[in-house]
Amino acid sequence: MESIKRNILLNPGPATTTDTVKMAQVVPDICPREKEFGDIMRQLRKDLLGTVHADPTKHTCVLFCSSGTINIDICLNSLLPDNKTVLVVNNGAYSSRAVEVCQYYSLPYIDLKSSVFEQPDLSVVEQTLKNNPDIAIVYTIYHETGTGVLNPVKEIGALAHKYGAICVVDTTSALAMRPINIDEENIDFCMASAQKGIQGMAGLSFIIGNVQEIIKSKNYPKRSYYCNLYLQYDFFERTGEMHFTPPVQTVYAAVQALKEYYAEGEMEKWKRHQRVADAIHEGLREMGLKEVIDPAIQSGLVVSVKFPDDPNWSFEYVHDYCYEHGFTIYPGKISSTNTFRLCSLGQIDVKDIKDFFEVLKKAMSGK
Ligand SMILES: *Cc1c(COP(=O)(O)O)cnc(C)c1O
């Protein structure tokens, strides 16, 4: 078999994958309605629960065919009872996506916006809950991919529960990278997609959450047909299948990726991401490049770097130079500051970062 060129993706997902995951997609054609394929998905759903230490008697995992944003859409449109409000604890571009979903569905919402450079203020979250007893969903993000800020999810979840709301958390850029414990961290629903933490392929997304809450949502207002959590859950429970055609080959890749995830181990993988992030910090320091987020509140998964104060700096030139040499860097998502992002996702290690900085130095010394 010809070897596949290895690219180092420093963008926030899709991530660099192993060749074994890539090759897992090359399988005999199969109709996904066959029992054999149903068994594969049943096992995958079960194995995904383990990534957040979910309890199979209390939690379930529901798969969808799409990129990760579908999870945000589904949770918000499916889990909000009539005449209730969503509170979005919003400190960045990716949390803002939830606000846009609320707007598209005309869901009552409160956009609790705060500085993208900081963690949200818990006392303001509590005051908002106190003042608005109709809040049924507190929505936040585990790790804001736009900046690299890690949010105090456990504390936000505790406040949600204190005021009778459920806590829905976008864990897309943390799950299977940083250790997460769904119950201990007061999370009712979390989510991710296969191209991020588990290092699979894009096109498969999943929501892990509380079964009783899903069952309760059966009679909530129906705001979408394709993107309804109860409908997909119920179909899986009755038939073992996705309601509509699953991303067949992507499912095989996810199964292989998850096998590799468990073989590496939750803590070992987290250690690897941390040492990759440390190598990124060190490389930036050596080059005199400045970060925008206080290291004390960083996730260890996304590093936001300020554009250098150099009239000759061109992100596009540097990006293209790095890309030609097998490294992908990614623009920032902070409206007030020009930044780019270097991420520690994917099947990469310290050596890849050292190699990257050699290329970056050449790119920045120009032409
Ligand atoms: C990547 C990501 C998503 C999903 O983005 P898609 O492009 O739809 O896959 C959602 N939330 C967060 C926090 C992410 O990092």
C-alpha cells in the first residue's frame, strides 16, 4: 500500500489522523440497514459513553450524520420546553453559534455575553438565573475554541441545577482530549464530532446526555424534523439504526479511532496534548510571539497568537508557506485583535511542533 502523505494540522479540527483510521474507511460496501452495521453502531454508541465516564443506565449517546454544529442545533431546538428560555453563557465565537441557533428558531434566549479574554463571571450567571425563573437550559462551552479559554463548567452546571435548569455544554473541542466526567461536572448534555478529540473523520457527530431528559422532551414543541433529538434517540432504541442514512465509512473510521483512543488511554492522551501545547508555548516564546490568553485559564488545546508587530507580516504568506511544507495554521476568531491559532489536537507530538517552528521561522524570515 502506498503511504499517505502526513500533514500536521494545527487548526482546531479536523485533526491529523493515523493511517489506520484513514484506511478503516476502505471496507466492503454494505447497506447500513444490515444487522451487522447496526451492531457496529450500537457498540460505537456504548463506547463513546466512556469518553466522558457516562453511566449507561442513566445516559445515552445519539449519533447524527453531520459536522459538529448539528449538535448545538439539535440540543437547543429539541430540549427547550414551551415558554421557557435558554441562557447562553457566551464568551466567544463558538458560544455565539448557540445564540444564532436560538435566533433562527425564534427561541427565547438571553445572551449573557462577556469578555472573550476571560472566564465568565459566576456571580453574574447566578444573578441572571435568579432574575429569570423561566430559564430551562443553561448553555455553555467547555473550551472556547475561538480563544483557547477553558470555562468553569462544573460551577456553571451547579448553578443551572440550583435554579432548576439543565446544563447543555458544547464539549466539541475538549471531549476525548481533556478528561471530562459528565456527572461530576454537572453536565446534562455534552457533544462532539468525530473529527476532533477521537481523531476520526468529519461527518459523524454525537450527543451524550440524560435519557430521562430526552424522553421528557418527546412532547416539547417540534421545531425541526431532521434535527430532533427524541426522534433520533427513539429510532435508535427501537431499531438500532439511524433514522436516515448514516455516514457509513465515517462510522468505520470512528470505530477504529475510538479503539486507538482507548489503547492510548485518557490520561496518556491528555498528557500528549499538554506536552504539544507546552512545545507550542515554548516555540512562541523563543520567537518573541505573544499569546493573548492568560496561561492560567487556557485549555491546553488551542493557543491564540497575536499577529507580530511587523509591517512585513502577512498571515496569508506565512500560512501558504507552512501549508506547502505540510503544516496548517489557522486564523483567529477574536474580532478586536488580530490573531492566529495553533492547536494541539490530533495525532501529533512534540517533534511535529519542533519541525513546525523551523518552518515558521523560515516563513517569517521571508521569501
Ligand atoms: C469544531 C467545533 C464545533 C463544530 O464545528 P463543525 O464545523 O460544525 O464541525 C462546534 N463547537 C466547537 C466548540 C467546536 O470547536
